[in-house]
Amino acid sequence: MSTKESDVKAPRKRLSAENREQKILEEAIKFFAEKGFSGQTRELASRLGISQPLLYRYFPTKRDLIENVFEEVYMNRVNPEWLTTIKNRERSLEDRLIEFYRSYAEATYRYEWIRVYMFSALMGEELNRRYINLVEKELLTPICLELRAYCGLTRDEPVSQAELDHIWVLHGGLFYYAIRKHIYHGPVSEDFSTVMSSAVTAMLRGTKVISGKL
């Protein structure tokens, strides 16, 4: 009796080293988002269907794997166009901030991003502080300078902590929307765009009122 062609199993495709490394990294992101950084690489290897020694061939230590997860989830999603948008004074600041936060949310307010971030914070990881410092320096400080221009202020001194705290309230409030959705699994408005644009508009109007106190 001849074997049907449909019954013949196709040979397993051998992954290239580059593809296998990327596959390990993608699964590690999902794994740490679910288990936190206390998750064991033995279990991760089992999920991937590979041996733990093979996993360590690509990422020699668990720390190396975590650093690569951080790079993939956070640093690789930082878009240089965000700063260009923020500083483009040919458009209103309201339009610029709404476009920035819409793009920022699409890149970051995701299940894996939020959960890995929170697990990292709970473990006191330095990775969070590194990312926060980047956001404050590369994004929030320029927003503070645009807020000065928006309010007609001509200060030459460095951005103050009070100014940074003011914009952190907006930034952190929008971030908390994602925490409620992905960490607490609580009810949130499905129309994030409206929530975000309303928050931006309210912040701008309020900033003009209190600008002399910042």
C-alpha cells in the first residue's frame, strides 16, 4: 500500500542562528511578561522546545537575556520622529502633543511592554531608571521648553524639577491608563485617543494659568 503524499511529514526546517536568536528573544519577552524576571530559563527553554545549554549558547547568562529583552522592548521602540514632532513649531503645541502621545501609546502601551516594565520596577531593576532618565531627558525636557514658549515665557535657565513634575503628571496619568488595562485588568474607555487628547488640552489650558508658579 503506497503512502499518501498528505501523510508524509515535511522535514523540520532548521532555523538559522539569527532567526533562532530572534525567536528566543520574542518568546522571552512573552515569558517575562507573564512570569516576571524570577521566571527560570529552564522553563523558557522548555517552552521553546530547546535545551537550556542551547539557550545559553545565544544568551550566555540570564542577565544577558534580560538586557536584550530591555533593548528590544524599550530602546528599539524609541522613535526619533517623536522629538521632531514635539519641536515643530509650525503646528500648535496641542496638535503636536496629541500626535506624539498617540504614537507613543501605540509603541509602548502594550501588554508585554507594561508588564515587563512593572516586574522590572518591583525587582528594583536599574533598567527602569535607565528608561525613565531617557524619557525625561529626550522627551519631557523638550516638552517643558515648548510649554515655556506656549506660555510666552523667555527663561534661559535649565528646566526646573517643578516643570518636569508638571509634565510627569500628564505622562504618568496616561501611563496609568495602560496599567489599569494590562495589570489590573480594570474597565477602561475603549477610546484612548479621546481620553488622551482631552488630558493634553486640559494640561495646556491649566499650564497657562499656573505658568508663573512653575
